[in-house]
Amino acid sequence: MGELLTKPLLSIIIPAHNEAERLPPTLEQIKAFLASQDYQAEILVVENGSSDGTLQIAKAFQDGMPNLRVFSESERGKGLAVRRGMLEAQGAYRFLCDADLSMPVEQVNRFLPPVLTEVDVAIGSRELPGSRRIDEPGYRHLIGRIFNALVRTLVLPGIQDSQCGFKCFSAEAAEAVFPLQTMGGMSFDAEVLFIARRQGYRLQEVAIDWYFDPDSRVRLVQDSLRMGLDLLKIRQNARQGRYDA
């Protein structure tokens, strides 16, 4: 699909690593939701390093979804896929969406005007008053809160849920922040939010409903340890001026 004739209001970006099973129902739900909206939107699937049929399945959906664009990154890494999608997107607002669609797609509008205004980066939060975590085991919530305390201490004071997989960037913020991203793995969330705040963009958390997926790809112990080291790397990068515009 070539250059869109009209710039969309919204771009929905879905990083997809080995998502052959979860991607089809997600695309069907997004398609139905967007058909009922009065604004233009596009969907970008960025497959990265898959060993199943994720790329072929995504491309097969394009026949029935003219607003779907599909990209492929050979190297594995969610952060790499998100950066590619954010910089390929053409929307005035660029919404990061996990492939499991654990947030009801209708809640996308909570991140957009007129519901949300004067915000450059809106962060889906499972911790604000009015948010709900549904079916999540208590031990996973506890470990997540411990890690978030570390994030708040080292790089993002005041942000209660930096790791939720649903975030919305204005086009201006996306095009300023993501070229400076250095981390291709799971720590990219904390890094891009740190860069956005450092550059003066306005961040705000948005309460959402979030449904726990037992097929989560997050490995609590291994990923948390690696991401903890990455937080120290973010601080080092900042001292070295790597995030300066």
C-alpha cells in the first residue's frame, strides 16, 4: 500500500512476534471498531523475528483491510518493532497496541481528543483510580509493582505504570523521541518515556481496563533483572547526552 491520500487521525501500531494465533481476532476487533468511528485510521502490523506464519497472516488481512500496512523486521525485539511502526505511521496520533488486545479496543478513544487534550504522550495505566486489572494473579501484580518502584526511583518519578503495552504519542512527539531510542528489547517503554519527558513533552496516564493473558510473553524474573540493568543504562545514556535533541 502506498502513501495514504489523506493523513489519518489515528495510527494503531501492533508489534507482532510469533502472533499467528492472537493476531487474527485482534485485527477483526480493530476493524469492526474503526468501522464505527467518524475519523480516519490506519493499522500497522510490524512483524519481527517470527518463526511462525505471523507475517503471512498479517499480509492476508490486507485484502479486506485497505487501511492495514504490514512491515517486517528480521531482528527480534519489541522495541525495534515499535520504533519502526512509530516512524512509518502517518497518523496525528500513534497508538501502541499489544497483539493480545488485553485492553478493550473501544478504550482507544480515551487517549484521543476530545476526551484527552493538551497531552503529547498518553500512557495506559492499570494503577489509576478507575482502572481495572482483571484475572491477574496476585504474584504477578506484586512483582510488577516492585519493578515499577525501581522505574520510578531511577528514571520516571510519578509514572505509576510505565510498562503497560498501550500508549499514544502525538506525531510530533513520536518523530522527536523514537529516533533517539537505543533499546530494542522490553526496556524501550521506560527509555522512550524518559526521552519524551526530558524533551519537555507532556505525559499523562489514562485509566484502562486490562485483562490478564495467561499466554503473556513476559518472563518475570529474567526480564525484570535485564530491564533493571537497562534502567541504569538509561541514566548513563542521559549523562552522556545521547537523548539530547
